[in-house]
Amino acid sequence: MSAIDLAALERHWNCKLTAHGRKSGQPRTVTIWFALGDGKVFLTGDAKGPQWLRNARANPDVVVQIGSTRLRGRAHVVEDPAEAESVRQRFVRRYLMARLARMLGSGYTDSTAVVIDQLEATS
């Protein structure tokens, strides 16, 4: 398998995340912000756990589409507080709204950090 050029995907602002429903087993897709680095895709979700996060927790094999590139990977919630903060900082650097939310003390201070690794290109 050839290496995936994640840097080429940086120009996109959103990705589509598909996870299988924890109850239905059906694929569920959401459009969400993302960050890239270290050969991984990073996501954040509300601390209360949005539906996509609950689904990915129950069924960690997910598909992320960034532009026309589809990547299959394995999602996991970051439990280590320092690592979770590092993920949130990626969003603060990448998105103005994340910076504003951080400055105003809402969101991104306690959001749940998710890492998708074991990435492979899919069609």
C-alpha cells in the first residue's frame, strides 16, 4: 500500500465521517471539521457526546471522506488529558471559530478528542 498524502488534503475545511449506528448498524454520515497530522485524522465532539461520537465509540471502524479522498480507519477517543488538549489545540490553530470559542470559554475547552488511525485509502 502506498503512503497517503494527508498534506494534500489540508485545503479542505470539512470532512464526511461515516460510522455505523450503535443501535441500527446502518451507516450514518455527518459533515464535521477535522485536523490532520502524524498520519492521523483528528476530530472533536461536544463533551456530552454527539451521536457520531457515540456511534464511533461503539463501532470504531469508520470512513472519512476529505474532498474526493476516502480513508478507512479506526476511531478511538483520547483518554489522556494532555493528548486530548493537544488535539483540541490543532483545531484552535486551524479554525477561527475554534479560537473564538476557546477565548469565550465555550466549546473546545472540554470537547472530546477523537483520533482516527490505521488509515488506508478506499474507493
